[in-house]
Amino acid sequence: MVVGAGPYGLSIAAHAAAAGLGVRVLGRPMASWRDHMPEGMYLKSEPWSSNLSAPGGRYTLAEYCATRGVTAEHGSPLPIGTFSAYGLWFARHAGLPEVEESTVTEVAPEGDGFRVSTAEGPPLLARTVALAVGVMPFTRYPRALRELPPSHYSHSSGHRDLSRFAGQDVAVLGAGQAALETAALLAETGARPRLVARRSRLNWNTVPQPLRRPVLRALRDPHSGLGTGWRSWVWSELPRAVRALPAPTRERIAATALGPAGAWWLRDRFEGRVPALMGHRLHRAVAAGGRTRLGLTAPGGESVVLDTAHVIAATGFAPRLARLGFLDAGLRAALATVGEGDAPELSPGFESSWPGLFFAGLLTAPSFGPSMRFVHGAGFTAGRLVKGVRKRLGARGPLPGSTGGVRQVRAPAGHPETYLR
């Protein structure tokens, strides 16, 4: 059972189906990309490093774009809408079962497996469960905003259309790509954004180097799925090496590597159009009628008050097991975690300390490193997680006579569960 139908969930399902496992996928396909990113946004990563994963390296973003007459080339940003459509195409063509748009309400132990309850039907039983829930359960807000009425603030992932803010003052909190692109889009739709950031200055990625370069130049600064340079190459290509490090080191790497920075192609759209208060820390937020007053501490220590119509927190995501409210509380409390954090400790096959429960995506970054925060990490995750599932089930190869589909057996009368075999 795969819970979640974003890049990680779809990739895991494609590998599981190809391995002959009965697999079922619950969730809205590409939901974060389709529902939680404003129109006009672009992929920050290069198209060649943004593939979902299928056995044999098939069904790539480039293959999809070629069928649509769309250019997906190095150094050319790709619209989010194109990437979302690619994910839906992958779901239809990569051999996985049809995704069921169900809302999971509980995952709990049941016998030697799990009971997965949904809002739409009877409970389902599965021997193994892979949680690939994306980033939406982990939205992070500054503490000062939490006392405001909900209408006064929002997260950057909460908007599909920013035109509702046309003609209004909007404070955008953050210094990463989400903050910078949200602010630029607000300005382009007629709003009056102002960036507020704790950092003293903004960081911008440089224009990517050509893929084909002289050998010595390529060796000095190699390309990787997470950018150029040897450090990025290690995070991108050697997640298994990250996992071999001590837990505190892994936690630090996951929290600090590849810090906030804006894409090179966004800089001209931002600078000169969006005023920024750099080095300002938010310490208070108060509703004043229909507006919000932010109490800020400037670099010199003086207090600054910013009056605004709305606050958008582009402050990222905090991977915490406690945010998975649908996960049985006893099961969640029993999981071994990484260091002092609240992320699951995982085996090389992405299995948690609870047999049969697997994780993918953001929650796995403290185990496997920063590539798990990006689509690129789906390629490393999917095959290894499915191998971990087969090991847990005792499989040695594709199931005899299996077509990779799902066989359901109704339970006896009086037992409404549907069994996944």
C-alpha cells in the first residue's frame, strides 16, 4: 500500500508493480504540484534531474515533453504546470495501477500488517505500507504568527492563484526560492509585496554551466541532480554514504546543506521590483482590524513595525513524525528516531523500526541526506524501498504468475475489511 501519489509515491508504485507485487496507491496524483503552487511558477531544478523513476529509466520528463512538442533542456526553466502534467502522464503509462483518490484517515497495526482507513470506504489491509506523503503535512510557520486570526496569514503552499492580492500590501517571510518567487509573482499580479528575511543578504544561484565542458573543468565542478560542485554531487549521488554517518552529522547535513537561494532566472524579476527588509527578525504579530502589524527587530536592535494586509510565510517545511496525525499514536511513539529529532530512523531499504512500515520523501532526509528534499531523490528511493519490501515479504523474485496487479478478497460476513493480497 502506497500512501501518497506525488513523485515519490508514483515512482515506488511503478517499481513495485514491475517487481510483481500487489500494489495499491491512495492519494491525489501530483496534489502538491497541482493544488499548492501558484500559476506561473517554474521548476528550480534542471529538467534532466527532475524525472520520476521507473525500472529501466523509462518515462522520463524529456520523453513526455517530446510527445508534446515541449522543450525540456538544460538551462531553460520548465513551468510547474508542465511538470504536473508529466506526473499524471507517468501515472497512466508507467505500469502502476490506477491511483485511487482516497483520503487516508488512519494507518494502524493489524495482525502481521496494517489497517489503512480512508474517508471514502471500508478499511484496507496490507502486509506493508509505504508513506510517501509529500511536504504538505509539514508546513512550518513562525511562532509569532500562530496567535493571528487564520485570515491574516497563510503559507506559500496555500495558494494556487495570487491574483486575489492585487492592490494589497503583502509581507512575504523567508529568503528561499518559494519566498522570492512568491514575492515576484505577487508584484507581477498587481500586489505590493515586501520581503522580510532574517538573513543579512539574499543568495542567488549562478547560471548553470554547460553540460558538455572540458574534462578538467568538469572534474573541478561536476554536475549533479542538486547542482554543481563535489559537495552537491555527494548529496545527490551517494545518499547511502550519508546514511553511514553518525546520526547527529546526518541531522546537521539535512538541516543545513543546500540552504535558501533563489534561481538565477528569477533575479531580474525580483530585484528592483520587491523591496526587502534583510536581517529583520519577526518577534510579534498583532491583528489590527482587517490588517496585521508585524513587530520586527532590525539588524541594529531597533524595533520596526510593518503594517500589512496579509502575511505569507514562505518558511519551508519541518519533517516531524508528530505531524502525521493519521499514523496510529502507539505505532508512532514506538518508532526509533534519528538523534534528537522527530524523523524515523530507517534501514538501507527505507524500512522503519516497525516491521513493514516504510517512509519516503522529506521525512527520510535525516537518514539519507538532502536529496530526499527534491524530486531527484525519488530515483534512489523507489528501487531500494521496493527491495526492502520484498525482503520483508521474503520474496526472491517476481511473484509466480503475477501481472503486478492487485487481487482483493472480501472478508467473511461481519468483517468489512478489504484484504490486499
